[in-house]
Amino acid sequence: MREIPRTTFSLGGDLPVSRIGYGAMRLTDRPDPAVPAAESPIWRPPADRAGAIALLRRAVELGIHLIDTADAYALGASEELIAEALHPYAGGVTVATKVGVVRPSPGEWVTHGHPAYLRQQAELGLRRLRVERIDLLQLHRIDPEYPLADQIGALKQLRDEGKVRHIGLSEVSVDELRQASEITPIASVQNLYNLTTREHEDVVDYTAAHGIAFLPWFPFAAGSHAGPGSPLAEVAAEAGITPAQASLAWLLRRSPTVIPIPGTTSIAHLEENVAALSAELTDEQYERLSATT
């Protein structure tokens, strides 16, 4: 019998967080449907600011402890919104943010890993989040134009100065994770991963073996594998849950260090996502979904 995962994980060994977090990228202006998803604006604060604040506060009420954002989301406005809604972060709330991407226009996401720039953006994040120390600072992307040691070194310097508690990476390979871990402890990895997008299986296994949190962004299955009559739909119906909950339940069983961070602008969807923590898949259902390709 495959062990049912616990509902919390100790991030970095000392920050207990719920095993479903909240990804705040969606709490910006709505993406233009005419623009490909990878180029969606994520450019301005949400038009319904009061609704966004209410959603963030509801997330905490539901027991979500990990809120993930980035300085690139709405040019820092996402961090400001989180502070407005949740500061002083009572109830064990952990805020993770990212640095290392420049947004010169709505359609551009430009990796920039100059060490001085990374440190500057962290300083701005401290101000916008209204904190003296960032719980989890993640390198949004590794920039091939600068040595990895210099980029990770900049984050390590911030941690040594007491301005960062834990360091994470985003969209990395196992080899890159190993190299970074030789410089400083890495508490988390945030890669694209879900039931139907599984290029990072080796990273999931590596983080599980080393007690590193794995934060899959875009954690829901997509395409024909998630549609009516799909294995996901069949398993969800058998388990009495929604397909979205089945996607999250599969991730939670995939590895004990996985912490999905689904984003939404809907409180109803937020509540649905959190309820996946109590969803149970049988061994057969889990294996059937795992065989989905």
C-alpha cells in the first residue's frame, strides 16, 4: 500500500507549510486571450483589487501557508498586493518570491542574472513585502550570460546578511541543482510539472531523495488527457472528486516533497484546490494515472 502523504512539509527544515500553496501570478490583469499563454501580460495590478485581497485572505483562512510570487509579476505590484492583504503575515504564512527576470514590455520575459541586479531586486522585494527577511527567495531563471556561482553567490550573500531565510531555484535540471547545492543549501525547486507534462521526472525524484521542496507550477493536467472520458476524468468520478482535485491528489502522492501552487482568481476554485489535500486515490487509481502519457 502506497503511503498517503502528510498535509504539511517543512520547507528548508524549519518552515512548516501546507502541501498546497497558492501561486499569485494569476492575481494580475487578466491575460489577453489573443496572446499565447507563455506571453500573457501579467503586467498590471488586478482590476478588482478588493476581490484579490479577499481571495488571499481566504487562502490563509483555509490553511494555505505558502504564497508564491515574483518581482516580475506586474512589475512588483504582486508583492505589494500580498503585503496589503496579509502583512504582518500571521498564522505561519510563508511568502516566496523570485528574482532574475526583467519585464521591459508586456510580452517580454528576459532573464537577467547580474549579481548586483539580483541583490537590488531582493532589496525591492523586502520593501514591497514589508519584511526584514524574505522567507524563500528563488532564482526565477538561470542566466547563461553569468556564471552560476555568481548568481547563487548573490543569493547566498543576501542570506548571510540575514535578508533571506531560504534559497530556491526555478526551471532547473538535476545537474544545475547539484551545482547550486555545492555553493549553498537549496530549499526548493519550482519547475513546470503536472500529470501530462513530465519532463522533470528526474528532478522530482532528486528533490524527494534530498528533502528539497518541489513546487510544480501549472499543476493541472491539460489537453485530451484531462477531457471527458479521459483516465483523469474516470478516476475523478470514481473517487468522487473533480478532475482538478484528482490532478492535485496525484501530485501529492507522486513525492512527499511536492507542494503544488495552483493559482486562481476564484474563491470557489481556491476552496476546491485546498480540498484536494483530503482527496484519496487508491493504489490502482494512482498507478493508472501515472501510466498516462
